[in-house]
Amino acid sequence: MKTFRRVGIALMSVFMVAGLAACGDDDENENDKGGIGGGETGGLKAYAKCPDGHHPHLIDLGLPSGTKWSCCNVGASSPEGYGGYYAWGETEEKAVYDLNTCLYYKENRYVHIGDEISGTQYDVARVKWGAPWRMPTLSEMHELWENCSRLWAQQNGVNGICVTGPNGNSVFLPAAGDRRNESLSYDGSSGYYWSGTLDSGDEIHAYHLGFSSGGWGWSDYSRFNGHSVRPVAE
């Protein structure tokens, strides 16, 4: 198992739980369909849970900033779907994830593409899904961690965490693992989700949200790794 760094990970045991719980389902509510189109900012309407199987939906967790989280990952067609794996700042998947294939590693150093790429041309959520979808910032990941509870759970047989907000609404983050070199590792046991925020101390690492059955928190990690992305919107 990888060892997460930073203070957020050091506090993960606060949320430790035993066993597996059910996180939710995809039941249709014929009286509450929709998600993309007609409702709120950018043509998106926020929901308490997915009203139907036509993902993505914007889920209101009742966070102080008003930020809403998507019901599923970029590249996934359901909340429990793993979706795609993306190096930080890249918008396409690839067969190999290392420094040699990193688009922004040139002449033995990383190319600076910004301290915050959320909502930019380097943001896979914005490129794939369009505005107002974007990668979460580190502060938004911290807000999620600080205000929500975490439960190791299964949804449709897939391991992950059920993240429940102050208003009782939840999103499911599958334990999709990560990609390094040619391999997928830790799928089913851990999840790694990029933020759009570069580590202010260097060009090598960017921040992500990581979790396992034992806890969750934020850390920084090498930019060339292939991680999941869970979009947000206002």
C-alpha cells in the first residue's frame, strides 16, 4: 500500500470503519429526471441523488462554499465506474504512464503549466465535459474532507467510499487505483483523485485526494501518474 503524506492523511483514522456498507443505487425517479440542461448555473441542476441512469448529475452535498460534486468520474458511465486515468494536466489516457510519456516533462524538468489548472485547457474535466465542469481545487478537496463523513462501502459490487455531506446527500468514489508505467495498481483497495492544484514547493508533485478502507485525506504525488478525476461545478 502506498503511504500518503501531508497532515490530511495523518488524520485519516478518525473516519475508520469496519466492514462494508451499501452506498446507494441508481433507481430512477420518474418525477425527477434530468441533470444536464435547464436548471442552474451553466445549464446544470443539482440533485440530492442521481434521479436516473443518464450520468453525470450534479450532487449538492451542502458544502459551505456551495460547490457541488459530480456523481461519477471522468470517463465513467455510472457512479461506480472507474472511468479514465489521467496524468496531471493531460486530457487523454495512454498505454504507459512515466516521465518519458509525460507531455509536460521536457529536457529533464517539468514544464510549468500553472499553479492551478482547474477550469483551464489542461483540465480534463473541462475539456471532456465542457463548462462549468472542472477539476476540484485543493481547497475544495479540503472542504470535502473537513465537512463530510467517509464510509468504506460497496456500490453494485464495487469497493469505494461513500462521502456524505452536511445535508445528508452522498456521492460514491470508487477505489479505482492508479496507473504507473503499464500497470493498474491498488484497484479495489485504494482511490487516487487529482485536484487541479500544483504543490507550491516544487514542479514535481500535484495534490490529490487519496483513500483506502482505513481512511482518507489529501497528499501530493508525482504528476506523471494516472489518477482518477471527479469533477465539480458551482
